[in-house]
Amino acid sequence: MNSKLTMILRIILGLALVVFGSNKFFGFMPNMEMPAAAGNLMSAMMESGYMFKLVGVTEIIVGLLLLLKKWVPFALIVLAPISVNMILFHIFLAPAGIAPAAIVAIINILLIYDNWNKLKILF
């Protein structure tokens, strides 16, 4: 893949993860209206005391690794299950908000493909 396109996608994904991960701590973005089941899951994650924060910290760390171009293949593999969960959450619980999750997942897939030579040893 074109190295400039890869750099742009990596920076967009990194910024998105840092922003959305930080939002889990500071709540600077307005809460979107969610169906009851989605709201219940989010409430349970927040009330657990650690799960929502763990996801937020993971998103921030992965985002910073992508922005700093450090351990990019590792960051992409750590992000993969989060991307899958984002898609499944929106498919099953809140379909209206799937666009940002789909963008994150698609960019993650494209960047994994671009880094496949470094990752194929894992598989």
C-alpha cells in the first residue's frame, strides 16, 4: 500500500482512538441516544469500576503507539478484538451508530494488511 496513505490512515486511527479513549475518562463528547440493551451494557461497564476505564486506557495507549509509530504491528493486534467488539456491539445493540465503528475496523484491517509481513509469523 502507498506509504503516504498508510501514514494518513495510521494518524487518523491514532487520533480517533486517543479522542474516544479520553472521552471515557473526561466525558467531553455528548452521549448519544442508545437503545435500552446498549445503555444497560454501557452502564454495567461503567459501574464495574474498571472495565470502561480499561477499554479507555487501551484505546489511548494503542492510539499513542500509532501516532508515535512505535510498535505499530503490536498496537494493531491489540486493537483487533476491540474493533470486533465495536462492530458486534453496534450490529446487535445499537445499529444506528455503526459508522464510526466500521471506519475504525476497516482502517485496522487495512493497516494489518499493510503490516502483514511482520504479523504473519503469529499465524
